[in-house]
Amino acid sequence: MASAALGTQVAAAALAPVGSDGFLKGSSRKGNNSLNFRSKPWVGKSLAWEKTQQSRHLNKVFCMSVQQASKSKVAVKPVELENAKEPPLNLYKPKEPYTATIVSVERIVGPKAPGETCHIVIDHGGNVPYWEGQSYGVIPPGENPKKPGSPNTVRLYSIASTRYGDSFDGKTASLCVRRAVYYDPETGKEDPSKKGICSNFLCDSKPGDKVQITGPSGKIMLLPEDDPNATHIMIATGTGVAPYRGYLRRMFMEDVSTYKFGGLAWLFLGVANSDSLLYDEEFTNYLQQYPDNFRFCVLQA
């Protein structure tokens, strides 16, 4: 019962802006409307969902926690990536981008997902270092259709890996990209002439293909590490989960000598359906290994 009640409160929190009277309120049940971040009913096997009438866009909320499993973290290198006092910024710019190499492109949604989302690993050879929460710019090949004779403009993508990359060696970065397509509202058919240039280039890439990148950029979304015991509340829909994947890998997957997370990370992820879940296996593993430090709520339309 405690989990179901909390599920209702989570729905209200996700629908109301931070700072509004509705934030962390609005449960249809009487009693305590506050969220207890250390609530023990979350520990143990539970999968709770509660229907809500607060929005026609939100039908179900799944809040999950599972029994604890053995913990193991991955060694990372080079450790020198921890030495910098400030994040790297704009090492490569649009007029002088870095030419990186595609390592892999993997579709990460099921057949019933509305659209295609890919996890793309890029080899930068350690030459374009970044911090968690930063972005890369990508310049797709070809001519800018709005400026004939000029190259395509830069598209920004949040990096979905830690500074060590998915290979844990500091030489790769990962992007989470949804293929942008356009359907004519009258015919209902796809119009290739209006498809997203960069997202389709990335999703169609093959291992070994070259890609021009800029950056890294951004300081607003950096993972705060001053207090390793802090509570982090992360809210995302779809590919917006990209920077949070990097946060969570740093918190729970990697053995980083300078950052030992002991706080609470709570992720709210909005998806269209179960086939649209991104990185579900990773997040479920964190639940098993760190039930006191991680919460995961899926809001399904």
C-alpha cells in the first residue's frame, strides 16, 4: 500500500513545475503528501503502478525497487581525467572540428516504440575529453540546404556516457539519438525531404565511418560532486535521459577514486510504452546493487 500511495504522489510531482503549490502534492489519498526519500517500503521486491486522472497524457506510473545483489564496479583509466579543476570547453569549433570515428550504432528500442532511437559510440581517441553532463556538436556531411555552398550547421547532442566512455578507457563518447522523420498530415506518409539531416546521418552510420564533432560544451548540466551524499532528482523523457545515464554510470558502475557516491539518485523517466524504455537493463542492475541509493520511476503514456 505504501508503494502505491507513493506512486500517486510521484505522478503529481512530475506534472507540476518545481516551486508550484502542486509540486510534491496532489495525492488522491488522504494523509501524508510528502515524499520520503529513505522510505524502507521501497526496499524489497515491488512493482507498483497507479492510474491517475491528473493528465490525459499520463496513464501509468511504475516505481521499482528490487532485492539487493552483489556489488561490483569497473576500473577506469586514465586517472588523469580526474585531475582537471574545470571542465574542458570548446576544444574544437565548427570551423575546425575534430574528425572522430563511429565505433557502433545500436537500435535500443523495441518494435512497438514510436520511432527509432539509437545508441551511438564514437571514438575520439582521447582528444576530445568531456565531463558528465556536457554535449558534443555534430556536423553532418553535405551542404546546408538553407545556405547553398555552406556546410551543414552544428547539432548539439548530450553525451550519454561518463568521461571514460563505454569502454572505460577515456577514448570514446556515446550519444543517444532518436531518428527524426516527418509524416505528411494529409497523406500520413513519410516525407524523406523533411527528415532530420543529422539524426538520420548518425543512425545510418556504420562502424568506421567518420564524423565531425565540436565541443565539448556546457556547464549547466554538470554532475554536482561537492557533496557525494547529496540527493539527485532527475526527470527526463526519451533521449533526454542521456546525461543522466552518464551520471548513474559514474555513481554506480565505475570505480572512481575521487568520487564515492553515497547519496540518493532518483530517476523519473517518461516513455510512450514499454518498448520505448531506454537503458532499462542498466538501471535495473543499479536497483539490484544499490537499493538504498537508487530509485527508478517510469511514467508511461
